[in-house]
Amino acid sequence: MKIKLPLLLAAIAFLTMGAAAPVRLTPVKIADNVYLLQHSAGSGNSTVVITNDGVVVLDFAIDSADQTMAFIRKTTDKKVKYLITSHSAGDHATGSMHFREDKPIWIGTKNQIHDFQMQELKDFNERKNSNDPRFAAYKKGELGQPDIGIEAPTTIYLGGLTFQITPEGRGHSTGDLTVYIPQKRVMLMGDLLETEVHPGRGESGDIFFSNVKGWIEILDRIIARSLSVETYIPGHGPAHLGRGVKDLEEQKRYFVVMRDEVAKMIAAGKTLEQIEKEFKVPQEFSHYTRPERLRSFYKLFYNQLMETGY
């Protein structure tokens, strides 16, 4: 029996539709005993800090947290003492079950806990009950939430290191936080910093948009602190070792330039639909990955400009 080529190709397309590529975390040494585990598909990164008295992990997605834990077991005999989430999004805060054996303390912000209860649990359960192969890791998963929700800057000490945890307010999400480790001259930024990638629009709790104005103000505040930081560790994309504050300045410039371009198009009478079709990414950002994110950000810029003029 002969099978026509178009039918064969259609069958192959159907069988492979939605198939998710294997996720891989690539360890990158940022400083002594500080490792960025970079996500192969550009999704959320994880950061591991090893001390003499235990391990601290920032961010852990359900599809890759098992690899984070395997890396820890391979690298040290120390147990995970603290989990910290930069925000509540699924690609950063759904893999806590993989660390359960070590009984760590999980620190987030108070707003993150609200987000888990109001939105993330709903999203998690929808993915758990989905037949989409991209969400296969959710089938046996359970969603936890932070043990501690902070509202003010908080410092923890472990194994001779200082972890300065700062709730930064609403920027990428409603509950962004950063972690500064002065002895290592690094700062963990979560999705407030996304390098070489078009940023994701945060969806958190009952607020489904990031706040560009707030995001820029957070970056300005961090820059103004003049901290002794060699490397700011991003929530998505590669770490630029030794680049320091230039990464934050580039992230801010991205928002300012993109927002101003959308503002010009609005002033010229363009509708949102026209902006989505006609917008040309400035050359300085043309190498950024994840272009599929742009449409949602056009909408975010458009709505906030129309509502507030900023």
C-alpha cells in the first residue's frame, strides 16, 4: 500500500505536535561555590550557593528542580537549608518537592504567598490535569508555598555568608525579591533581570501584568545602592561575569527604548493591532531571543501608556 507523502507528513506532524524538548540545566560557575544552572530552553534559571553549613537555592521549576538537586548531591554532601523564590511564577517556584528530603526553610515575600493561593495553585492544577506533553512533569507534582513571607529586608547567615534578601515591590511580578551576597560580590535578580532575551510579562495573583514603571524604578533603586557587585545573576538568559551594573542599565534601557517606540506609534494614531504588526525591534535588541514574548509586551506597554501616559 502506498501512502501519499502529504498524508505521511501530516501524520508525523500530528504525532510530534506539542512534544517538549528535553530540559537541560547547564552549570555555570559565577564565583567560588556559586553556580547558575542555566535553562536550555530559556526558561527560568536556578542558582545554587554552597556554604560550609548547607546550601541555598534560588528558584526551582518543576521540570528541572530534580536536576538542581542532582547537581547539589554530586557537588557537596551538605543539605539544602534554604529555598528562596524570586517570585511565584511556575518556571521559578514549582519544584519544591524535589528538596523535601532535606527539610529546608522556604523564604518568599508575603505577596508571593498571596499569589500562590490566588492564582498559581489554579494554574498548577490545570497543567497537572492537562494532556499537553509540555506539562508532563506536573503529573506527579505537588505545589508548595513559602514557609516565610517577608515584607521588609531580611538577612540570613549561613556558613560564613550573608544573604541580604530584599522585597523590591511590583516590577516583573507583584512580589519580586533580590538576594545580595556581599562576600561573593553577586546579586540574584530573578526576572527583574533577563539577559539577551525579550522579558516575560509577569502574571501573578489577580494582577496579570508586569508594571513597567515599577520595574524601571526598581532597577534605578538597585543601581543607586552602588553595591559591590561583579555579577548580577538573571532569571532568564546567561550570566555576564564581571559586567556588573551594565546589565541593569541595559535592562532599563530596553524598557525605556521599547516603551518610547510604542508611545510614538500611539501618537501617530496606531491601534494596538497595528503596533503588533508593524513594530520593528530596535537594532540594539535584535539579537534577543524569545521573540514570541513581544506581542504580550506590546499590549503591556500600550495599556499602561494609554492609562497613565508612562
